[in-house]
Amino acid sequence: MIIVTGGAGFIGSALVWRLNQLGREDILIVDSLGSTDKWKNLVALRYADYMEKDDFLQLILTDQLQDCFDFGERGLEAILHMGACSATTEKDARYLIHNNFEYTKQLALLALHTEARFIYASSAATYGDGSQGFVDDENGLDCLRPLNMYGYSKQMFDQWARREGLFKQIVGLKFFNVFGPNEYHKGDMRSLVIKAFEQIQQTGRIGLFKSYRSDYADGEQQRDFVYVKDVVDMTLFFLDKPDLGGLYNIGSSAAHSWNELAHAIFASLDRVPAIDYIDMPDNLRDKYQYYTCSDVSKLRAVGYTGVQTSLDEAVRDYVVNYLLPHGYLGDF
């Protein structure tokens, strides 16, 4: 059996979708559905069982997990830990510590105890302003300075795992700016693609943040935008490779400006670009990343040979095949 935490969320549900394509349905999904529309991500997917994250944690803490689930002949093969509070604007440090740091420790220890593969979501937010580069080197973790508490909660676990010597056995994935279907429930944390799509449908125009640095023109701030379908391929590459461990960047290895992304969105809708540059909220200005770009040479060096989807192709697939028909992964 494979456990996918955050399995009703954006990247987690995409992983379940791809596992279904690979013939796997012996999946336990762990999440917290709450009052959002996140449940809609599950409707077209196939899985063995679902459990709320607090109930799941209680089973682990009381050593009752294996009494409640039959993991089958294969046993517990892997824990794909995608569950987290991913809001970069979350200010409740106590909540982030419990949800992103301590919960992850418990799952890592469970995986080690059961000899299951442990693959977890770290984040490119750990790199902060990028002044220390974007190299996925476990030995350089202490030099990184995240710009928000979310990034630091991810950094804390990365550092703990290194101190405990776990990176010989577990895999941490530093996701860059992921976009694609099944992110609909994420509110303000959704990608620009879906936000811009909605703005264009309503007004014919989109708004991009102004730049507050002289070395970047408005809309020329750059990000490593990576399509969720590529992300699941890179993630599942590690599933059956127990000898691989460590931290790895998960991105497109290219930096594109917000202007480029906006033009790709308009092109996918066969519309003429119409962009307004708007003020950035004061609370974001000191925490804003002007440039991110993943170095995926470490991932390539361990054998990943997948072909990255170009930005234009990824945006068109997302807009034409999912946003316009209001579809989810697995619907078609």
C-alpha cells in the first residue's frame, strides 16, 4: 500500500491520478477536507481508503495504524507526504510548527520503522531571496534564510533530517512554482494561471504586481514555473529507487517573467494581451522573491530523464483541457 498525505490537495491528488494511470489503487489518502471544495479533487480518483489527518496521527502515536489497515502482501511500501499548510502568508507559527514540522517528523519515523519509502514535500521557499543560490545541497542548509514562516517550517524539517542522518534513506523535494489542474480550492495561493484566466473571462484584462526594484521592470520579476504533470513524474521517479536519498529541486530549470506567463495565458485563449500593473501589498514587499530558478542537475545526475513541458505547452494544456471545461485530473 502507498499512503499519500495531502492526497485531496493539489500535488497530492495529482500523484494519486498518476498512480491510478500506473495501475495502483491500493492507496490510503490522508487529508483534512474541511469546508473547502478540495473533496472534488477525489471524485474521479481510485483509492482504497481515506482518513482525516488528525485521526491518522492519533493511530501513529498510539501504535494502532497496522491494526486498523491491511497493507496487503506488499506491506506499507511508501509514504508520499505532500500534506502541509502551504500558505506563505500564514503567521501562526505554532500551527506551522505542529502541522509542517512535527507531523512530518512522525511520518518519517513511521516510514523508517516500517522500512517504507519516505518522500516528502520541502519547498523552494526555503531558499529565501535566492542570494545563496538555488542548489539542493543538504550541507548548505544552514546558509539559507527563508523569508516567511512557511518556508522556515520546511527548512526546520530539512535541517532535522540532516542532523539525524536521514538523507541516506529519505527524499525531500523542493517544489518551485507549481501550477495546473486540481489547484482550484487553494484560494489566494492558486497560481497566476487560474487567477488570470478568471480575470480575463470577467474583464478581458489581468493585473500583475509592479516592481519595487530598479533592476526589474514591472512584470519582469522571474519565477521557475513548473507544470504539475511534470512534478508528479519527477516525484514518482524516486518511488522504486530505495537507494536514492537526499534533497532535490523539483522545477523546470528555467526562469520566466510574469509577463511571459501572462502572454502565454492570453495566447491559449486566443486573446490580445491586456495587462495592468498594480501595487503590491505592503505586507509582501519585504518578503517577495524577484527571481527563482531551480538547478535540477542533481536530479538528472541520479538518472531522471523526463522531458520538461514548455511553459507555452503547459499553460495551453491547463487552460484548454481543464479550465475551459471546468475539469479535474481523471475526468477525461
